[in-house]
Amino acid sequence: AKPRVFVTRRLPEPAMAILHEHCAVSLWDNVETPIPRDELLRGVAMVEGLLCLITDRIDSEVVAAAPHLRAVSIMAVGYDNIDRAALAARGITLTNTPDVLTETTADLAWALLLAAARRVVEGQKMIERGEWGPWYPLQMVGQDIYGRVLGVVGAGRIGQAVLRRGRGFAMQLRYHNRRRNPTLEAEIGAEYRTLDDLLSESDVVVVTAPLTAETRGMFGAAQFARMKPTSIFVNVARGPLVREDDLVAALRAGRPWAAGLDVFEREPIGPDHPLLTVPNVVLTPHVGSATVTTRLRMATLAAENLVAVLYGRPTPHIVRHE
Ligand code: GLV
Ligand code: GLV
């Protein structure tokens, strides 16, 4: 008999086809809306495999409700919504979808940093409000990117792709990471800095670190106070790395000069969010990997990962428990 799997959202057809070929599939048959908690707990009861998204909290309660579970596949690179200790305690394998989204997410970091530095969204809003008056020398002036200092916090695959793009803009490259990376230093020419030094030296700070117990809240008032009054702060990683109240206050106080954010402490956010009370922010709705091609690749890879683990085949995307 084919292994039984549960899928927490209807995925694009090519991914569903892979699952149906190898598994007995049940799913939360909805494209946009996350599965309610009780449906999730019911859904996992009989299955050996679970394919989930970043909107699903996979914790010890879910694991306890799934006595046959052997494999969890998340369609994402980040897996902070999953209690890895609870999976490890039961010997359940976790896979994710790195690599396929690296360049796409680095592109979005650059979209945010350029848009924030050059006030792209503010400019459009000015036009929409009918407030674009005649040209004058200091109208809508922003910050230069070319030739400036780019600092990346969390130099994994995405962070390195962000740095590589900086070479095309003749930027001086800095990185901060848990571990130093000699290959990165040799191949991309990025110099290691402590977090404090990176923050005070960089004209653009891009956050690409995973959310962990150590990184939660790592950007607060003290960190923003170290940044240059002309600096741009970009977060394409996870919202809770940043204390948002501190960031709003810091933007009001002028350090950083502007921010580009794709992720937030509690998503989704709405029009009443405090970040919308400061003019110098560019906000996107967690779309780092959101291109047609990449989201399709992530979905099919998540399906392939789940099938591979359930059939005992090798897959390079197993998340090792540390
Ligand atoms: C999205 O945020 C992901 O981790 O892939
Ligand atoms: C994860 O954050 C990565 O850089 O791939």
C-alpha cells in the first residue's frame, strides 16, 4: 500500500501529481487559507508523511496526534514554526526546500534596499496624492548604493547571494555570521565583522539569518543606535529577529534612515500597523521566494522530499538536528 500523507494546503498541480503518484493523499483543500488547528490534528492522525507550510505550527501536540508520522516536509527554507526537538524525540525526519529560492530571495532583498534608498514607494504615493510639484534640487533625495558598504547578517546561501550582487554595484562587502566562512571571504571578498562593527560601518544592512533562540530579538534599540543616520535596514529573514517597536522608534529618530521589510513579528499585518506611521519604510507581504518559477520549484521539491524520505531514498534536504 502507498504511504499515507497529509498536505496542509492545495499545492500547484505538478506537486500534487508527484504526491498522488507515490502516496495516498489527503489534504486541507484550500489554496489561500491556513488549516484550522483541529483539522490539522485530525488530519495527521493516520499518516506517515506531512507536507506543511510556514503558517502551520508543528509542535509536540501535533506530533502526539500523529502516532505513525515518519516524515515532515516543509515547503520553505525556514522551519522555525516546527519544534525540531519534538520531531527528533520520535525519530521523525524533517526536510526543507533550500537552494531553489536562494537567488529569488536575494533579488527581493535588493528590490527592497533600492526602493528604500531611492524612496520609490514614497514617490509613487506622492504622485497618487497629487502632490508632485515642480522639480527642485532637493526634491525626494535619497541615498546612494553604488560604491557603498553592504553588510549582511547571516551569511548562508541567501546572504551570500545578496553579497554577490553587491559586487555589481562596486560595494564593499561585510558579513556577520555565527561562524566565519573562509570560502566566502576568498570567493566573494566579504570581510567578517562583529555585529556591532558591521552595524556601525555599513550603509546597507541586510538580515538573512534564520530565526532561532539566539537570533530572536537581536535587532533592538541598541543595535539601531549604532547604525549610520544615512543607513538602510533590510529584513528578508523572519520578523521576530527585529523588535518592531524599537525599529519604529529608531526610524523616527533617524537611525536607520530607512527600512525595507518583507517579514514582520506577527503576520499578516494590516493598515493599522505602527510601521505604516513612518514614511521611510518599504513593506512587502512575505514574498521573498514568490516568483512563478521558484514557488513551483519549492512545491515540487517539497513533494519529492516527502516521497524520498517515505521510500527510504536519499535526499540532500534533510534538516539535521543539532
Ligand atoms: C519562507 O519564508 C521560507 O522560509 O521559505
Ligand atoms: C537560509 O537562510 C539560507 O541562507 O539558505
